[in-house]
Amino acid sequence: EYQRALFFGTEPTGKIFQQMADCCFNLKKYDQALEFYDRAYFTFEEDTSKVNMMMSKAKCNIFTKAYNIALIDLLGITDSLPEHKYRLKQFYTGIC
């Protein structure tokens, strides 16, 4: 459904990539989710969305036990985040 929306839709591609990634994540297709989160990251322009994609990529890497890759993603995120995002980043970093 989302792939059709990506091709024919008028919605921004970053949002569609994010929705496709979320669907793949919920279906436990983490490798596909990583790919779509990565595509979404490069299509978004605002920093908030980019941070969200990096956090989602880190979560996927944690689920696949690729802790070093998750840690690299997390270290690429600034510490000047809203409180809840900062705590989530610290939690994920602690898991790695």
C-alpha cells in the first residue's frame, strides 16, 4: 500500500518512507525497516525528523543485536534534545 503511495501519492516521500519502515519494524522485518529509516533520514530536512530516524535505526540495530552499529548511530545524535528523547538515547546507549 505504501509503495503505491510513494509512487503515485502527493505526500512527502520522507513521511512515506518512515511509515514503510514502521510497518516493517512492526512485522519484525528489521533489515527492511533499517533501509527505509535510512531513506527517510536522507529525505527529511528538519533536524527533529532526522533525530527520530536515527533513534529508530538504533532501535532496529538493537533488536538485531548489532550493538556496535546502534552505538555509532546513537553517538551521531546531539545531546541537546528534549528531555524524553535524551533519556531514550541514554537508555539505548546503555543497552549497547
